Amino acid sequence: MRDLTAALVQIKPKLGRVADNLVLIRQQVTLAIEQGADLAVLPELALTGYFLKDLVPEVALPLESPELAALQELSRRISIVVGFVEVTPDFQFYNSAVWLEDGQLKHLHRKVYLPTYGLFDEQRYLGRGDRFRAFDTKFGRVGLLVCEDMWHLSAPYLLAMDGATSLVCLSSSPGRGVEEGELGAAVAWRNLTTAMARFLTCRVLYVNRVGFEDGVSFWGGSHAVAPSGQIIAAAPEFEESLCLVRLAAGDLRRERISSPLLRDENFCVTQRELERIHRERSS
Amino acid sequence: MSLLAINTPLVRRILVGFLRDEIWKVGASKAVLGLSGGIDSALVCHLAAEALGPQNVYAICMPYKSSNPESEAHARLVAEASGVHFSVIQITPMVDAYFEQFPDADPMRRGNKMARERMTILFDHSALLGGLVLGTSNKTELLLGYGTLYGDMASALNPIGDLYKTQVWQLSEEVGVPRPVIEKQPSADLWAGQTDEQELGFSYREVDQLLFKMVDQRATPQELAAAGFSPEFVSTVYSKVQNSHFKRRLPVIAKLSNRTIDRDFRYSRDWGK
């Protein structure tokens, strides 16, 4: 594993304008390259915008689309993580994220947990992913999560058990909760990312978008969490930003030595108990 | 009160961002609003001036002959404090010309006609100036249906529709709405001496507490009773919310095809923006 500089690319995509968003993403990623970043992380659905509804089939891209090919080409200079709507050859649509590196598509993650409650309606329009898999990159083993995936304890847990040392979460999180104190959504997310980093002694990179869609704000506030649970860099809330953060391999090593939680995690107990619960629930 | 307390600098930041983003992304830079002299439109005027620059905000005061003269004076005060363009357009000739044909019309019909007359003026100025019409209905009014459909409820964008009246008061302090406007009794100003609270039969502070628990916290009738709200008050307010729901929806379309607008033809309004 080596040190890396990550760019948290907090952008404001236009709803349903893939060509415009691709231009914006390429500009920002190029800027990240110029500033010495090794990795550029973009938000959930960065190529399309969030409240797509019936636009889903119109903005969906196959993995071999020219848009993704353009970013794949750019990934010879910097690793790129980006969210988009994927269409499969059999016309399934997914809220997907890809890790592009050295001109290759290293990993595809399809959002598993599609929120369909309150202001969210994802499962009406999108198919559910069916796996969480960690994968190897130039910067160690990584797990990808898309927004709501992070709110299901099992998802980051599985990725950490699969060897991920960095969790990368792409988000389109609406700003809400304006009682006294900080923005409710921001407090909730920061509690979540810092707790996950600490429980799993992983780095967490959280990248959220900004802008408004039909009166709903996206609050930004992208941040990087060290494996100790400390937030070590944060983008401003509500504003477009390119936030660079240096992640030292040594920090991960030190944390895993001082808090060997994952070493002590009893995988067999977890698996046995889950199987028992599953058996008892299905009987 | 504490239930409804908001982080006013944060809300101000979000609403200023909302106005900029939603207006600029459709290629506009200006806004038009009706300034009544009341607190809701005063708040929207201040927010719009901050978001777009006062030179891009056009506030129009549209009194009827029975409007309280103090209302126009307060509207002028708000325009001066926020620095926006200000004009006064009398609606008496248009409204009176219509009711000459219906001399027996009751106050409700007359009030609705006035609200809709003002709406046509605002949308005409929207076309004239190339600015979007800003709504000034708050969450309390919208939930109770205390507004005129296609009248004061009509707008392109409403920055304060998710704030209860109690919260409008808080935010108005934050953005510097002139004191007399914050402190006066809320009134639809259809006739001299009219007040909202008299007409509604309860105070905004009371009903906001109830609505917050009922709507935002989804409290059960038992929980509301335990919190000290009388069952009669709860049932009056619940009925108002239910019976005014049509005002908060688009007109109902009879379904025939496989893709009916808003039922299975669903796009965000910001489609392509």
C-alpha cells in the first residue's frame, strides 16, 4: 500500500444532462490531476442528477458507452470513482458506481439498498444490486458504497471483512433538519461515517453533491475520515468544491496495530448466528 | 416554541441558495412578488434581495380601496429596507368593474377575486420583466388551506412554504424585516380590522405547535391529547388540512392512456436544468 492524495469532487450535476455533466466531470478531474491527486471521487449519479424518475431509461449508459470510455481513458492519469445510471444488455437499470484505473474498469458496484420512503422513490425506477465485494487497487483494497448502502450496517461490515481498508461512499444526500444546531442530515452522516471508520478501522471517503432539484437541496460537506474516526478533511456545505486530502498508509497501519478490532472479529460466530437467525425466521 | 425553533442563519443560507439556483438555472435573473405589507411577503422580499441583488427584485403592492392604508406604508418600508424596485398598482377599478355585475357577492368571493386579480398582475409583470413570480404562502396557511387557489397560492417558486408562521417570525428577525412588520397582527387585509387569528379561531402559535406534532412528527390522537390539545381543536385542524388538500394538488386528470401526466408520466420540474 502507498500514500495517496484523494480529491473529493463536490459538484452540482444538471438533471438529465449527461453531456454537460461529462464536461463538468472531465474539467474537475483534470483540475484534480493538475493539483497532484491520485484519486478523484465524484458523487452518486454525478453523470445524471438525482431525481430522475421517468428520465432513468433516457440517461442510462451501458458500461461500454463513449461517456464511460472517455472517463476510462482519463483514468490512465488518475483513478476515478463516479456514479451514473447503468443499463444492462437485458434492459435492467441500476444506480451504479465504477472504479476506473489505468484505463481499465476495475470494479462495478450496483447500489443494493434503494431508499423508497419519504422523499425517496428509487426502487420504483431502478433495479437492486445484489453484492458487496471489495477489490484491489493501486491504493490497497477498497469497498464502494452508494449513499443508502452505508446506512445498512452489514454493507460496510462485509466490505471490511472482505479486506477493504478504504470505504468510498458516493452520495446525493438531501439537506433537511434545520432545528437549532447543525444541519440534521450533516450531523447524521458525520456520525455514521466516523463510527464506521472507527468500528472497522477503515478510511472512509464520503462525497456528496450540491445544488437543488425541485426545491430539495443537496448539502455537500464531503469529507475524509481517518481509520481512527477523525475527520481529516472536509469540503464546505452547499458549495461546489474540490477538496484534496492526503491519506498516509502509515495511519492505517498504526490504527490497526493499536485497535486490532478486525483481527479479533469472530467471523465464525457471526456467520453461525446469522445462519441460525435466518433458519429460525424462515421456519 | 422550542419544538419549532430553527437555525435561522442556516435556513437563510439554504433559502438564498434555493432562490439563486432555481432562478438562475432556468436562465432568469429576476423575481417579481406581491408585497402586501405583511410579514410573509416581507420575508420573501428580503431573501430575494439577498439572493438576486435588490436591483433584480420587483415588489408590487396591489391595494384595494378597503385595504388598510397602513399596509401600503409597511410595504414601502420593506421595499426601502431591502432596496428592491417598488410600485403600487390599484386593483379597485378591475375588481369593482367585475362586481358591478354581481353586486350581491359575499366577502369570500370578493376576497378571492382580489387575490386572483393580484395574481394576474404578478404573472403579467413576470412576462414584462422576465422574472419569476415568488410565492409567499407559509406552511401553516398551506396546510390549513388559508389562501386562494390560483390567487395568492400561485407562484413559480416558494421559498417559505416549508416554514410555519412561528418560524417565519424567527427568520424575519434574522434577515432584518422592519420591526413594525414583524410585530403587527397578521391579516389578510380584505377589510379594515380583519385579523387571521380572529378569522381562524385560534392563534398561529397554538396551531403551529399542533401542526408540527400532527404533520411533522405524525403524532397519534392519543399523543396529541396527552400533549394537552383538546380533541375538538385537533379535529377542527385535521379537517381543515384534509378538506383543503385539493388546493395543494394539480387538477385531477381522468386517466385513459398508459401514460397520464403526473401519474405514470413523471419527471421532476427541474428536468434538464
